[in-house]
Amino acid sequence: MSKHMQLTVTIRPYYRGDLDGVYPNLARHLEHLDAELVRQGPSLYDLTGQLDQLLYRFEGTQLREVLLRHREKLRKLHKDIRECLADWNLAQADKLLYSLEDQFEEIDSELK
């Protein structure tokens, strides 16, 4: 390590697709409750990181109830992904991202 200089590396979640096309029911519910959030194009990892805030803000909605049923799985996946990224275990992080997508497919299918 340099005596006077250090490097920092930033990993940013990126969602290439549009939420509407991949998770139409989820996008519809989110847009109804917070259109700006959908316009920002959050990644599933970002949404999961905001889970507690979303649960609080969407009190009394179907979306909240569905997210609440998946809360523990989502939290664990988010934590595990974050740990893999911190350890530079990118292959495992990628596998966990697939699991996160599976959870959101279930969430989307439960929303009407």
C-alpha cells in the first residue's frame, strides 16, 4: 500500500432492463405508489436495500403485504450479496443476484 495514496473501488448496482417489461405487476404497484422511484430505474438490489423504508411507506397496500412475506429472504440475499462483494467473491455474488431475481419473480406473480 502506498504511503500517501490509496485506491477506492466502487461497485454500483445497475439494472439494464426496464422494470415494466420484466416485472410488470411490481412496476405497476410501485408506479402507483411512487412514480419517481420507478422513473429512477432502481436495481433489484437497490430496492432490496430500501426494503424497510418501502414497507413503512407502503403501509396498508397489497405491495407491502407481498414484500412482507418475502422480507427475510430478501434481507438475507442482500446481506449475502453485500458480503460477497466485500470479499471480492463476484462469482458467488452473481449467483445470489439470480436468486434475488427469482424472489422478485415470485413477488411479481403474487401481485394482482
